Amino acid sequence: MIAKPSFLIAAFAVAILVSATGISDAADAKAKAKAKRDPAFDAMTDDPKLPRVLLVGDSISIGYTVPVRNLLKDKANVHRIAENGGPTTNGLGKLQKWVAVGKWDVIHFNWGLHDLKFMDDGTRQVPIDAYEKNLRELVKQLKATGAKLIWCSTTPVPDAKMNPPRRNEDVIAYNVVAKKIMDENSIAIDDLYSYTLPKLADVQRLANVHYTDPGYEFLAKQVADSIQAALPKR
């Protein structure tokens, strides 16, 4: 039996509607994903009259990037690496790419929170002896950029059950190792650990290594101050 033209037209209309709906859903999903993109990763347009600053670090640094930019507006072009810096092993694989995009006046950097976390097999992602070896190599590479370097100590871990597990006693131990390396290399230290610890209950999320929005503003104040002190005099 030959389908009537009206039936064919109706079927064709339904097919177009389904197709359009699929396209619309895909477009909506893409728009939502774009909307969720953290502004910390927005491309920066430099003011050529201002010094260039690079932030290197994990999700804690992602959280304070925008507030630091705001605090240093008209004082510095504040960039950050285009990802979560992760552990020192990730830094070793990618640092040259991160620092290759222009000349830097100041680099504010940190690794540690990912290195010391416990993996599923009960071992740390990067044991402390390997962390020291990796960090020494990263410092060597960073010094070669000619930038003024600022080490940022790893922020505290709350006394709570977390996934993945972390212990604050390890934060302290890894920070001690990092301080030794920075002292040996005459690198300034932004002691964000000591700055944050007394206010931890007010600025950190519950059972979480991350911070509230006001908490990131709090961290940014210290970070911006440490960077401003290292900026070339104008």
C-alpha cells in the first residue's frame, strides 16, 4: 500500500522535530558546560606596561586566582596555568610548556596536596622522598626562567574523613621538606599554611580541603600581598 502524502508529511515533520530537539539539547549541554568553565582559566590580555605573574598550583590556587587578579588590577598581569597543577610528577611533565608562554617577572608556585594524598592501595601518590627529588628539579627549572620565585606552602587538611584520604601531619612534613629546598635556593616563602590555620574553621569547607568563596578571598589577600612585594619597582 502506498502511504498517503499527508501521512508522509506528518512523519517528515516529526523527524525534523526530533532532530531539532536533539540539536537543541546538544547546544544546551554545550552552553551549560561553557557557563561552568571556571573564570580562573579565562585568557588574559596583557597590559604591556605591567609585569607578568604566573600562578602554578592545584585547585586551591584555582580558587584564589580571580580574587588575586582583582587585588592586583593595574599592578600586574596575573596568569595561571590552564589546568590543575596536580602532583609534582605532573609538574615535571608539563612545567616547560607552562612557562613557555612569554617572559615572567614573578612565579608563585606550589605542589604538595596531591603528592601526599593516599591512593586506593594505601600508598601516597608521591612519597615524601620522591617529592623532595621532584621539587628540587622543578625549582631548578623555575630558576632558569629568571623570574622572581615565591613558594606557597601547602594549606592545612581538616581533621575529618575525606575522599581521597589526607592527613595534616603529612602536610606539615611535606612543607618542612619544601621549606628546606626554598631556603637552600633563597626563594621567598608565602606561608599560606600558617596564615590559614588559625581561621580554618571560618574559611574552609566542612570535611574538605577546599574553601568557601569568602575563604578564597581570604587566601587571595595573602597571595596578592606576597606577589606585590616581589614585583619589580616601577
